[in-house]
Amino acid sequence: MKGVMLMSNVLGIIIGVIVIVVGFILMITWWSMFLKGLMATVPILLILIGLGVLIYYISEIKSKLDLKKENTPAETK
């Protein structure tokens, strides 16, 4: 059983190295297309990351305001 697990790990490493080498070869071959794809992807990622950060901090502000409301004593008449 250990031999099978060791063999699958070695096979996984070999396949990983082959995929990395093919990826580098294709990236060098298609460099201009790679740059165009990168130029198209980066602004979209920045917009999505910015939206995520904005939503996170708005929710943080709302939760702090709600917590502040709960901590202030209610007025009694």
C-alpha cells in the first residue's frame, strides 16, 4: 500500500513539472496574447477586489454602529 501511495505522489510530481514546463513554453510562444489577457484581467480583478473591500468596511461600520446603539442605555420616561 505504501508503494502505491509513493508511486502516486511521484507521478503527481512528474505531471506537475510537465504541466509547468508546457505552461512556460506556451507563455513564451504566446507572449503578446498573454499580455493582452493580463491587461484585460487586471482591471476586472481590481474592480472586484475594491468592491469586496468596500462591502467589508461598510459592514464593519454598520456593525460598530449597531453595537454602539446596544451599549447606550435606553431613555426611561
